[in-house]
Amino acid sequence: MQAATILHADLDAFYASVEQLLDPALRGRPIAVGGGVVLAASYEAKAFGVHGAMPGREAKRLCPDLVFVPGHFSEYRRLGDAAMRILDDYTPLVERISIDEAFADVAGTARLFGPPEAIAKAVRRRVREELGLAISVGVARTKHLAKIGSQVAKPDGLCVIAPERERDFLDALPVELMWGVGPVTKARLAGIGITTIGQLAATPGGALDRLLGPAAGEKLGALARNRDPRRLETDRRARSAGAQAALGRQPATAPVVRPTLRMLADRICSRLRARALAGRTVTVRVRFADLSSVTRALTLDAPVAATGTVTEIAEDLVAGVLAEHPHEPVLSLLAISVSHLERQPLLQLELPMGLDGEARRPGSRAGASRWRADRAMDTVRDRFGWQAIGYGSVVLEGRRGVPDGFRELAEKTL
């Protein structure tokens, strides 16, 4: 059987921990990064039920002594990069999946650094000594097991899952520890009596397909049965670019939806254009007050990276979702992603053909006008900074509860 050589390293309560590191007076106190919306919470705050994406007013009600801090985003990036570089000292096989977590495969490094458990201990010690931060590490045979191990190890712990005890380890754990099981999926599974990974593993695939859909049912069923053939991707290429806005509790009305979608599309498309990329599929996610969410997508004939085009498509998709859910008057989150990316270093102009949706094609007259306007904005921002120019609807109508720095760190896909 394959040895347990995959590490998942995850910095504990990272953003809040950095704030406590920078200001010792905050150590041991319940703190939250943010203001109108909680972006991240310390363990002391989580003990009161405070969590990310929670409205600040509700967080303060749960924890009257909660201290809000604005966030030091350049420090988050600096310290996150430094922690992940420590993994590079032990193996070239590192797959970073966010600002504060990564996988590493240490197979074949035993002669240099000792067995995987010893390497994990060394990583944790160095992160503590060199950076002053706590990091939890899971060691296992697969990525799924290693990630669950790091969650079980929190806070500030190490969990090594030996191959011979994988099944015993998994079976008693709650399903929400699995990749892809959020509040809605957890509730659906609980509705048919599934609360542990062992119970999920014993559920017939057909029942999961009917409950969650074929793709999600097959994926979760396989992971619950401890089947995870994925290998580390050390040269991860972006498959999509996405951004989301936590709204707290806002009415599902045009003055909320339109500027939010424009702001998200602006963020995504500016990053795509900077890398000469465009995408064919636009996906939106709408989350309601009860944390249930709906996803809709549209795939185009030609790849797009124009802010106005992605905004229009996203508005149409969200309008469709809201029409299907007229009894959901409150939104808690909106998200957009653009996928099926391909290189688009130059804009290829097209002759007018009178086809449906022609105005959204990048090479049409309207599409080319949008491209030129976007490139002009990109040039101004490159020279004078992001805030030098923007869309009027975002500036005048938009609610900017999430600072730009945090949003950039959270956008993991590109």
C-alpha cells in the first residue's frame, strides 16, 4: 500500500492570527477582521459563534467584547508567502491552493529530512519560530485525507493518518469536514439521516445522485469511500477567474445587485486582460439569507474578457435565479466566475452578420468598443492605481463592505 507522504499545511485562523501577532494587546481577545461584514475571526471569537461572512452587527450581538480591526493585507501576503516557502525547503512537489494553505508530497525525501511525520513537525516548528504563527498539518496517503487531517488537528496540531487505520479514522467524522460539503449539502444529507462520513460511505450511489445530483453525488460518495486518485498539481494553471461579495443581509433589488455584479466583473475581467486571457463560460452564484445557494451558467461561442459583457450576462443569470425564487427577498452573497479560459493576446474584429447575441461577441462593433474602453481604464490604473478610475454605478451605488485587499487575497483561481 502507498505510504502516507502527502502533507496538507493550513495556517490557523490566519488573518486574525496575523493581527494578534502585529498587536500583542489583541492576543487572547476575540477579534474580527472587517466591520460591516466579518471577513475572518479569531478562535476566541469563534467560540461565541462568530464566523466569516457574518454581518458585523450580529457578530457584536453574539460577542459584545468583539474587537474589529481593519486588516493589514500586505502583511497577510508577506507572511503567507513566507510560510509556504518553508514547505519548498523540504520538497519541490508543493501545490499551493490559497494564501494560507498548501499540499506537499515528501515521498523520496526521507534520507534528507526523515519520515513525513518528522518533516511535518519541522515545518510546524519553523513556522512558529520564524514567523510567530501556528500552522496545523495533516499527513496522509491522499489529498482528501491530508486535508481532513489538518482540520482535525486544529488548532495548532498535527494529525498523521496511517494507511491501515484510514477507514476507522474517517467513519466517525462529521460529513462537514469533507471537501464540498457546505451548510446546504450538510442539511440535505442530515434530512436522510446521514451525519457521518461512514454513513455517507454506506449510502447507495443512486440515493446520493437523486439527493445531490449525479456529479456531486458521485464525487462525495467516492471520497467517503476513501477513493481519491488526485495527484499534486505543482504547476497549477488557472482554469477560471472568480470573485465574490459577501453582502451580509441585503434586499434582492437592482440597486444592490447591479453595482455588485459590475464591481465583481470589473475585478475578474481586469485580471483576465492583464494575462491576455478570456473565457467562454460565465457562472453566477446567488446565496440567500438561509445560506442556501443557486448556481447558473452560460457558455458563449466566443471567449470574453470585457467587463460590460460579463456584467450583462451575470445580470441576466441572476435575474433568472431571482425570478425562480420570488420568496427569497434577502441576499447574503453574490459571486461570478469566468471559466474555459484561453489565450486572447489580440482582438480579432468581425464583420456584422446579424446573429443573435452578436453585440456580446468581442470582435463585433459593440464588443470592440467595450474592449477599447476597458483597455483605456487598465492603462490608467496601471499608472495611477486601481482607485484612479472606475464605473459610476459602482462608485455611486455600490456597497463596499469588503476591502479590496482582502478580496484580492480571497480570489484564488487566478
